Amino acid sequence: FEHGLLTGRHVLINAGPTREAIDPVRYISNHSSGKMGFALAEAAAEAGARVTLVAGPVNLPTPPRVNRIDVVSALEMQAACESALPADLFIAAAAVADYRPADCATHKMKKDPKSSNGLTLELIPNPDILAGIARHAQRPWCVGFAAETHDVLAYAADKLERKNLDLIIANDVSAPGIGFNSDNNAVTLIDRSLHEEHLPMASKNKLARQIISHVAGRLATDKAV
Ligand code: PMT
């Protein structure tokens, strides 16, 4: 792992889940801990980059020399990521909620004690933060993650294409001991020519360094053209 690999680069990373409010005390979210994104931010800073880390609600210390911006919802995460641009590299490790409640109730929603009816929540789509940034004219080199439970590589390749990315990191989140909230992970990097590179199970810190080395190499060759 070389320390000067990303010197002079601005690297934007998002991490963790988002929370989508139902009312003042309830929300929709997911099991992302932020560990993968925080490990990437730490590795990018070690490689010499100026790092902006946009973090959803997580319980993790800020890595050394990383500029951290805390957000809660997908809309806040999008605004913070857009304001951090321009960047040379964007790594979207966050598990952004795809939907949010159409309305957030002003007061705590009350259960009707006389009724045994269920409750239907209307959800509306959130914007796609990564696809939005990948559409910018002056776009950073864009890396996405694809958290999948089946047909992992096929779905990941589809997201690479659909979101106009430079690299997608396929993450099988159905396998035990890796993925959401664990300390270890195993991933496959897929690039625009559909070349696959598998990084076997290791700690998220070790994988983060491998991913940063790989991406820094690609950034150097692609930006030199
Ligand atoms: O946080 P940890 O506990 O360490 O777990 C790590 C992880 C499993 C969350 C991480 O490795 C991972 O896979 N992150 C992406 C999770 C995800 O939401 O994947 P997706 O397949 O739904 O989304 C594809 C890509 O689009 C992702 O880069 C995501 O950040 C981005 N996206 C998705 C939806 C949306 N509205 N906006 C986005 O930018």
C-alpha cells in the first residue's frame, strides 16, 4: 500500500444508512453500520487524498485527517454530496434508502385502540445520489457498490451500466459473516469492459486498502488520457 497514491486528489465518500422519517419518533432504515465506507475514507486519507466523508447515522469515530459531514436522510445526503463537489473520485458505499414516506407526520402517530385495522404507509422514491453525480459534465471517477442477495454479478453489471459508473463493487450480502454490519467483507470489482477482479474475504480495513490501491491506479491511467 503506497502512501502517496492519492496525493493532490479530492475523494468524496458516502457511508452508512439513511433514515427516512415516518413521524418525529419513527423511521425506515437498514442495517448498514458505515464500517465499509469509513474504512475506505481512512485508506484514502492514508493514501494522501483530501477526503470528504458524508456519513449517515452511525456509531463510528472519524478517521484521522478526514472531513466528516453528518446527515440523516437521503435528501440531506444528496445535498451534502453535491455541495462537496468537485471531486476526483466518488465512492458511494452508503446504503441509501430507495424510498421515503410521502409525508412525515408532525406529531407522533397514534394507534386507534378501537380498531384492529392495519396501517398503510405511502412511500415515494428517493433520488439516486450516485446516478445523479455520474450524470454531471465535470463528473468525478464514479465507484458504486451493489449490495445483492442473488445473481450478484449480473445485477452489479446492470447497475454499472444503468448508473453510468466507472467501477462497481459487487457485494453478496446474503453470505454469512460479510456485508452489512460485519467486520469482514468479500467483493468483486467489475469495470466498464466487464473485467472482474475478486477480492476474497478479509477485514473491511484490508479490503478498503486493496480497493483504494486499485482505484488510484485506474484514476491515474484514465485521467492521464
Ligand atoms: O455499512 P456496512 O455495515 O459496513 O456495510 C457495507 C455495505 C454492505 C452497506 C456496502 O458494502 C454496500 O454494499 N453499500 C451499498 C448498499 C446499497 O444500497 O446498494 P444498492 O445496490 O442498493 O445501490 C447501488 C449503488 O447506488 C450504491 O453505491 C448506493 O450507494 C447507490 N445509491 C442507491 C440508491 C440511491 N437512492 N442512491 C444511491 O446513490
